Amino acid sequence: MCNTPTYCDLGKAAEDVFNKGYGFGMVKTDLKTKSCSAVEFSTSDHAYSDTGKASGNLEPECKVCNYGLTFTQKRNTDNTLGTETSLENKLAEGLKLSLDTILVPNTGKKSGELKASYKWDCFSVGSNVDIDFSGPSIYGWAVLVFEGWLAGYQMSFDIAKSKLSQNNFALGYEAADFQLHTHVNDGTEFRGSIYQKVNEIEMSINLAWTAGSKNTRFGIAAKYKLDCRTSLSAKVNNASLIGLGCTQTLRPGNFSAGGHKVGLGFELEA
């Protein structure tokens, strides 16, 4: 069974070239470690230079491989508690069921979401349902694959208002070193991306246009991998914004603690 992408994964390779490796106006730290009992801990911290505000989160994750279960807890500096429980590849091959719950102790607010997804060699489908008795929303998506060509659809239906709140389409083509994707969101926003990888160089082009607007958004980005630990990134768009970044892996990924990375990025406006 091949790993058919989800709707959110369409065009992700091009977006990663634009977004990863840059940290404008902030300092970000990501750490991961794994205990002998197969419990993984990950933490992320952000500090913003313009406001001085800092935030962080901690996520312990425990996997019970024999039963296909994964338990994840999430807690951040905003005092929000989250728990995710998922069951994968047990009821059926390619089927994943998840339950996400969120609790805010300060206000007592509770929310949750039921998720289901199924992947096969030529298609993938999924649906999410908000646990909200005042009027839940239903999210759904589907992706079909045929000889490298992809077609996807994503929707959101508001039960309280009995209408579609999201209606998106996507078409694309994916090869080993080349990807082309187009998106139409709610019939008003049009986006396209091209991703190309040549040896150690990744290149991406993004184009976007909104109906009723005369402005077209255009950008070009590239990432060059110097070696197994160091990579350089650069991007520019039609608003004369230039971004440069450098990422250095301090520890190889084959250690049980995972790879720790230090990134440096800045932005120029012409």
C-alpha cells in the first residue's frame, strides 16, 4: 500500500521551501528526546523580539505498538491542556481513528474533535466532526491518485447554519523530483505552486490571486543542502521582501535523542 497524500499534504513540499528555515523577529527552540520506555517528549519555545512575549509547549507521546494506540498530551504556557488518542491500522489496514480533547482550566471551556481517515493505494478520504452541541461542524476531504496525477476536494459544513462554510478543489501532478499543484478555495482564491529538486537543490515557485483584487502574489524560493547537517535558504517575492536562512544540525539524527537544530534567518525589504 503506497502512502497516498491527504488534502493538506498537496503542495506541502513547495510550502516547506518557503516557510522552513526562517525565523523573522523571533527565536525558536525545538527539542525532542525518547526514553527507554518508548515515551517521546518534545518541547517548543518561541520568543518574539518586537513584543518580548515568550510562549512554549510540552508534548509527551506514548505508543502501544501491539494495539496500534498512540496517546499524546499537550500543554502550553497559555494553560491549555490537550489530549489526543488515536488507533491506527487495527480495525482495517490504512484506517486511523482519533479523538482530540482540549480543556482550558482558567475558563472551564471544553472542546473536542473526532477524526477518521482511510488511505489506500489510489485514494485517501477523511472526516472530522467538532464536539459542539450548540452546532457542530463537519469537515471532509478526499484525494484520488492515478499515475502521478492527483485530484482533491475539501469541504466544511456548518450544521447550525445548514450551509457549506468551505468548498475547496485541488489538482496536481507529483513525480520523484517534480510537483505541480493548483488550488481553488471557495471559488475566490486561486493558488499554484511548482516544486523541483535537482541534486541537493530544492526550488519552489508560488503564485496566488484573489477574485476582485488586481494584486497577484508571486514568490520564488530555493534551499541548498551543503552537507548532511547544514542547509542554506533564500526567497524573494513581488513585494520586494527577501528572506535568507541557515540551518545547522548540532547532533546527527541517528541518536536516540534526535537531531537538534539551530536556525538563523532574517528579512530584507527593498
